[in-house]
Amino acid sequence: MKNIFTLSMPPKPWSSRRKSQHRSPFFILSITIFTCLLLVIAYNHIPESLLSLSSKTLDPKFPQCLTTKAISPDKKFFLYAPHSGFSNQLGEFKNAILMAGILNRTLIVPPVLDHHAVALGSCPKFRVQSPHQIRISVWDHAIELLRSGRYVSMADIIDISSLVSSSMVKVLDFRRFASLWCGLDVDLACLISLNTQPSLLDRLRQCVSMLSGLHGNVDGCFFAVDDDCRTTVWTYQSGDEDGVLDPFQPDEQLKKKKKVSYVRRRRDVYKALGPGSKADSATILAFGTLFTAPYKGSQLYIDINAAPRDQRIQSLIEKIDFIPFVPEILSAGKKYAFETIKAPFLCAQLRLLDGQFKNHWKATFLRLKEKLDSLRQKGPQPINIFVMTDLPVTNWTGNYLGDLAKDTDSFKLYFLREEDELLAQTAQKLATAGHGLRYGVTGMEKPCPQRFSDVLLFIEQTVCSCATVGFVGTAGSTLAESIELMRKFDLGIAIFFDHPFSMVLNDPADLARLKENILAGVLFREISCLSLTVKGQLDSLALKFCLGEKVRF
């Protein structure tokens, strides 16, 4: 074998006979020592990432796993990488709760990512980022949120308290998980910004990089799931044979045009990743995306709608169908409906600037126009409209929104701005509440100072859930679907009373107006019981609604 440090010289054409060479022992010893020195120097200059790659294969005992097991020896963690807009992230969060419940793992609650900071691609077109690419992008962005002091946990926005208190799911905030995993002597959740601690930031980046799975799995420590929507649909107790072909497969045109050769199979997540599997022995199980959606008679990635032989998971499926915002956000939305709008109103959710929606203004405005034309024929004017849109008010001129704003006899428009005091007050209340940090490990449940900046989207959704005149959403928008779900569960329309109040109505027509105002949130008060007496010509009608009862007519 040739020595890698010896230059290879071409043979001399005029001589094919090798002369015998005699080397002294001293010469051979000198060459040996020189070679060893070069190897030592080369080893010391090999990039750390290459050394770590080989060490992970040879020695699975890493400080991260040892540290985590020492603090939480009985816990196994479930990690995933959310992406895209908030509604997509919320859908993935629900799927993560379900998958972690099935596999009996503690869910690492991720941050709320900036809108489209990370994009998946297209599952129907079989053109998506790989799971490890998604994980790298998400954890890089999470660290950036920490660095800039803009980190907000999903549990700060979505109320999972009932799920946790009922032991339906175990959770841990990502910041506190990262502090454990990386063996940091500070609680990341208590740092307002990492800008002042560059060495800590670098250490965190190096440590968290392993969670991407780029360098492979580590026995008993880390297992990365690299089966994505191009090859797999995850199921649970579906009755299908494990590994059977999914109904949706790439068509012939896609195979020829894009040279797609993927085959999608339906796999039971418990059988593949649960007890007895190699994945089950790992402290951390890391997925990429958990986004799914119905498509051509199937689901893109996760198809778990029932658990016929597992009552615990069946209850969890039913519970996560709808998870509300935290109380501070709900209260803010209802306050705006009651104190600012003060009357029945329509909500118009108009997504106009993002992705495919920027090419469909005409269709989006047409749906709203048809609804308003119908209302103008039936009811009083002006019609109150709460507008939820990504189009700045300064750009309303020259389009249908501008026309509505000018027609003050027929319409009265309401909308929230980033600088509104209600948003600042809500952000402060969320910072004080610190919902996301209530779920930790022993010794790490202490409250920490938090900072919130962007709560507009969440309050807007709550206001729209209170719109009793109706709701017009943008076709194909997952945000519109989320609002429809809130309205389905009567989240904003349900009225609750907390202190004594009563009234007497002398005309049945007054009751009709009262019904309208109650359902619109106008009579929302902190009262214990509401007593109504409606007097007619022949008799009277007594109505009473008490604490915690939903008002229905």
C-alpha cells in the first residue's frame, strides 16, 4: 500500500529495471517518526464535525443523553419540526400530541415560528424538504428566536392545561429541554435575549445540531424518523395490513415528467416505533413535519381518526379536535367585540398577499360582496364588519375594501392595528401568565420574565368567532378553517354571567332584540344570573340563565 505522504513519481521510460536499494535502520526510524508526527498534526486539524460523526458510530454514550437521563431517567421524548403559517403549526401540534400519546413519550413543545420562516414544499407533487433538512431549519430558527428575544411557546398561545392535568399528554418546553440536553448551567427560558452571551449561543448551536439527525442515529439515545409523506402514511389500529399500499400514489405523468419513483405505504406508528422497535430504545424520537391534509381519498401523512381498541387514545383524539386559545387571548377578543363593536357584526377574513391567494382577489372579494348584498336586502344598515386581512389599510384604496370604507351609510368597518392598546395589554398579560413555562421538570418550574410582541392574529381569530351576523373566509385558507372550527364550538358566541342582573321586557319584540344583542356579546357581563320577564297581552314568559350556562334561544 502506498504511503499517502509519499509523492508518486512516474517511471522513467528509459529504465525498466529497479536497482536494489539499501536503507540504514536510522533512516527507516526517522521516516517512521516523521510520519507519526504528520498523523498527529493532521488529526488535530480535522474538523470537529468529522470527528464527531465517527465517534457517534463508535461510542453512543454522549454527554447529552447522559445528562438528560440523569435528570429525567424515566422519560422518553418526542420531537418534531413545525413549519409554515400558524394554522399549519397548530395542526402539527395536535398531531404531535396524538403521536406522543400513542408512543407514551413526553412531547417537546416547540416555539411559534415566524410566518413561513420554514417551508415544507408540496406533498402532492412529491417535492418536499427531507426530514433532516426541516429539522435543521426549524432548530436554527428557534435559536434565532431565542437570540432576538422573540421566543413564544405554542403552549403560551394554545391552552393545553386540561390535557396535561388529566395526564392525557406529558409535555416539556423546548427551552428547558435544550437546557437539559445541552447541560447548560442556565435556564434558557429565563433569558430575555442571547445577544449578550455569544459563547452560550455558539454552544447551544453545536449541541442542538445533533437533533437534526444529519449525522445519523445513536443507539439508545437518538432516533430520527426519515420516512416522510413521499413514502409513508402513519396509521394506528386502522385494520389495514401493515405496509399496505396507500390509495394515493404518484401518477404516470409525474413519474415520467419528474422521474418520481416513490411508493407510499400505510404503516402503524405503534408497531414501527413503539415497544420492541429500535426507535423505542432511544431517549429522543425526532420527526420532521407532522403536517397532513386530506388528498385524493387518503391523507398526506397521518391518518389516525379513531382508536377502536384503545380508549385512552380515542379520548385524546376527541379532546384535540378543538383546543382553544389561552384565556387572556379569548378575553381580549370578546372585550373588543363588546366594548368596541357593541353590536351584531360580520367577520370578513381576507387573505390577499400570501402565496396563491395574491392571484385570487376577484374571487375573494366576490364572496364577500354576495354576502353583503344579501344582508343589505334583509336587515338594517349600516352593517358592522370586522375586517381581518393581511392587506395594509394604506393599500385599500382602489379595491373593494376601499369602496366599503367609503360607503359609511351602508357599512361600518372595524379592524385591529398592531399599535392598539388592547394588543399591548394582552401581550403583557401573556408575559405575566407564562403558560408555556408551567410544564417542566422538577426544579425547573419557576416563572421567568417573558416578552410578547405579536398577538394580533390570535385576537383577530377570537373576534371573528364572536361574529353572529356571519363569517366570510378566504377559500383554501387554513386560517379560515380554524375560525370555522372555533365558531363550531361556540367559543365566542357562548355567553357566561358572573354577578346579579335582571330586567323586565314589556314587548315580545324586545326579546328579539335582546336575543340579538346577547348572541353578539353586547350583554356580556360578569353576573351570576340573568332573569328576564317578557309580558304579553295574555300571559308572561319568565326566563333565567345562571352562572356557567350557555345562553340559547
